[in-house]
Amino acid sequence: MSVPVTLLRCARPYPLSAWLAALFLLLHGGLRLTLAAATWQAAQLNAPSLLTVMGVGLLFDLATLALVLPALLAFEGALGRRRPAGPLRRLLVWGVAAVLLFALGFGVLAEWFFWDEFGARFNFIAVDYLVYTHEVVGNIRESFPVGALLGALAVLVAAAVWASRDWLARAATPDAPRAVRVALGFASLAVAAGVAAGFSIEQRRGANEYQRELSANGLYSFGHAFTHNAIDYFDFYATRAGTPLAPAAELPRIVEASAPRNVVIVTLESLSSSFTAHGGNRKGLTPNIDRLADSGLFLANLHAAGNRTVRGLEALSLAIPPLPGHSIIWREHNRDLETLGAVLADHGYVNRFVYGGYARFDNMDAYFSGNHYQPVDRSQFPARHRGFGNIWGLADEHLYDYALELMDRDAARGKPFLMHLMTTSNHTPFTFPDGRIDLPTGRSGAVKYADWALGRFIEAARRKPWFKDTLFVVVADHCASSKGRTSLPPENYLIPAVLYAPAHIAPHVDTRLASQIDLVPTVLDLLNLPERNRFIGRSVLRAYPDAGRAFIATYQKLGYLTPDRLVVLSAGRKIEDWRLDAHMEPVGTVKRPDADIGRAIAFYQEAARRDRDGQLRHVPGPAVLSMH
């Protein structure tokens, strides 16, 4: 008996499940092949590696099927042996088939667009997007021809169901007795339980991160991210005994500056260093950022802590290395922490976090309101400052205009202020007001508009009486993309960072490796406040006892970056140790453990210990807890 005939006979008791399973494997295999073709060079694929990716991917697809099919098998098992099947029963089966196939096709489409933006299968970002369906659905509708895509998908689904109507009708008149089908359903549950217990996302295979992501299944990856969003460092990551790090000695200043009075932090959405002229871009997208870099303290080698806005905001308020799982901004005990706002509030500052979108997104409202900031989002902007906007937020120029008004108000009251601004224009759907720049909507246009709005803001601020006593910190939250051949590609964490206060800081370029978490201590150092020593980050105004370091991470990979090394800590107490060339590209692994691994563990362990033991809580008054 031939294999096709055998498979056909095995499928007869469950025609609907068999039909959907075949299409599931076909569509996900086709998606994997399409994604591989789209990233062939970046993923460094060849024929043998493609076979590995497709083979491991098939195993992931089968494992996912084993987990999702039991519910459908139960539905078919519940259908009695009615002959002939009535029209309502046939319509029920066809309707279920159409709905499930539409959902399958929609998932494949969603994976394609998700991969195009993030270079990965569904992960924590996709899980977060489920929470903020209004913003995400609106963003999708403004970015893509959703109606046309869903209409085309509906037509294809209808055609597939119609072409398979005779086979699907068998589900309405099953051949096998109900007892047999129910028994097979329970057997499938046992198989699913075994798959869930014995299969792991870590079984992805490939020579680089692209290939490993290609070999996964998006639904399986989504389920893994959904169930692994809280990770205890001490249970899963490498630790070491003893005092993690000794308190740092007082280091001499190498950048002299006088103390300004006010602080404005401008956090630019998704603005990679590679968009700037200083980062090698020759398209002229960021003339204003480049001028600021030439006029202030330019940190030319500063790296973002993560690849999400919440990681950037966490670093720019808490100055702590990123912990595995969700950002502290998202965690339950995220109030009354040792933030920049808490320290400055002790010194009489008025602190605001002003966001062009809705602050409920990413839990910003709860976090900042609980940590000595006054959150202000688009819903609180007066009508005169609610001009052009999209689902993600108001145009940056409106954010800046209202911020200027708020700063005028605080200055008139004689209050020093901390104004933390979070922009939104450089985010999908990349739309902005007409007549501002010479580029159309899109990524490049959004970058240039964000730069235009920033330049306009600085020029308006320059005319204010409080300008000469104000420090402007201009920094990105993260890069536009973190995709790369390794799980933590250093070049995709490099962001522009400028400290600009012409009356207080002379122009200077600092090429030392630094971290986003170093900006809070640097600001406090410029203000001559001793509380800078409370943070794990360190002031870039000081001489380093080393060649520089940065902390870069995803949700589960924790990186410790030095000029020639990258140590990556991951769950299962795994440690990767990469040698880097002059361009920070990995060129091989380091075989012998040394001090860099010890320091990587020490920093992340110390951050996790402070979080676990409540030592991130704000205690008024100076303290020396800094660990460099």
C-alpha cells in the first residue's frame, strides 16, 4: 500500500483536522521558505543550512500542531454519525473550516509583517501588543492596506473551502464510531502533553540568530513568550558567591563643566546612530542632531540598554542594567524607586514626563506617577497643541510646543525643573505634517521630520530666559532595528547621545564605550549632587578604571559589552563569550573564563539582588552604593 493511500485512510476519521493540519504545514513551510529568501544574505544561508532550517522548522511546526489540534479533534469527535448529513451540519463544518483557515492565514500574514519590522518570530513584543490592541490595530490600519489584504485573504479562504467541500463534508458524516474518535482525541492530548514537556524553544538550530529564528514556529514562539515573561535571575542565570562588586572609589573628573539649574531629557523614538552623519549616514537626515553633537558633549559610543522603549525609559530613570523578563516599568512593585525624578524631587525640582502618545501604553503612566514625576500625555494637551497626529501619537512639534509652555510656567514660579520628553513621530506609520521637510512619509522621512522638530524646539528654547541655565540631554530610546546575525549585535544598540548646555559644557567628543544607564549619574554629576553614587551607572565626566563597558539585552539575553568582548548570559545558566573585531563584529569565541565573565555576572547579579531585596527603593538623603 502506498504512503499517500495510508495517510488518506488515517485521515478519514478526522477529515477537518487532517485538512487543516495539511494546510498548516504547507503555509508555515512556505512562510519559512519565503522569509529565508528575503533574508538570504543577512542570514548567511546556503543549501545545507537551508535544509537544516527547513528540517528543524518542520519539527517545530509538527510540535505546534500537536499542541493546537486536540481542540479541533474534540470538536470532530463530538459530531455524531448522522447519515445523511443535513445542510445545517455541513454549513457548520464549512463555517468552522473557513474561520480556522482565515485565522491561520491571518497569522501567517502577521508573521510576515512582524518579521519585516523586528527580524524575529513572535516574541515578547507580540505579547505586549495584545495588551494594547487599540494602538496596535490603529497603527496597522494606518501602515498597511488592511482592507485589501483581508479581502484578498477572505477570497482565498472561500476558494479553498469550496474546492475542499466534498472532503470536508465527511466531517459532517464521520465513518468511525464516536467512541473511537473520542479515544483518538484523548490519545492526541497525551501526545500534546508529551510534546509540551519534551520540546523547547532552545532546540532551534542555525549558525546565527537569523537562522535560529527561521527554524522556529511563530505560534510556538508566541506561546513561549507568553508563559516566560517573568524570569527570576537567581533561578535561571549564572551567579557567583561573595560580594558582587566593591563600592567604587571617587574618580577624577576629566570633563569640566559648571552646574546648570534645569534638565530637559529628549528621548527620540527608535533613532539609531546609523541615521546620523556621525554614525556614517550621508543622506542628510539629521542635520540638527549632528550640529548638537558638534556643539555639546557628544557620547559617540553609547549603547542602548535594550530594544524597546520601556528599556530606554528604565535606563534613563533608574540607571540599572536590564533584568531578564519584563522591564521594571512593567513589574508589580514599580513605585517609590530610586529614580532621577525621586532624587531631584528631594532638591525641590518639578518633574514631568511628557509623552506625545497615551501614557497608559507600556505602563508609563503608572510608573512615572509612582516615582515622583507628573505624567502628561496627549489626552491632557490643550486643543491648541493637538494638531497633526496618528494612532501612535501627536507630531513631535506639538509635544515640544506644549513642553515649552510648561517649562515657561515652572520657570516663572522660580522652580527648577526636570522635563523628560518622549517623542513618537519616528514610529510606524511614519506620518507627519505636510510642508515640513523634503521627504515623503516613510522611515527616512520620519527620521528627518523628528530631527527637524528637535531643531525647531532647540531654537525656540534658545530664546527663553531659562535656556542658559538648562541642560539638554538628547538621546534615543533604542535603535530602529535589533535584528542581526547574533542574538545581541552591538552595532544595533549604538544610539546618538548629546549633553548640550553651551553656557556650562564646552564641545567635546567622548569615544569611550558607555551605557545608556550612565546618563542619570552624569546628569547628577553635572548638577553637583552626591546622589549619583547610588546608581549602578557611572558618570561619563569621570575617568574610568577600565576601557569602558555597556549593557545590552533582549528579554532573555543579557550582554556585557567591552571594546573587544561580548559576554552573553542566558537562561539555563548559559554563558557565551565572544571576541570582537575593531568594528565590534564577533570573530570567534573565548574559551577560557576570565574577569570579563566575572564582571558581567557581578553587574547583573547586583541589579537582580537590589530588585529582589527592595534596595531600589528611594531613601531621601545621600548614600554610596555605586558599583563600577
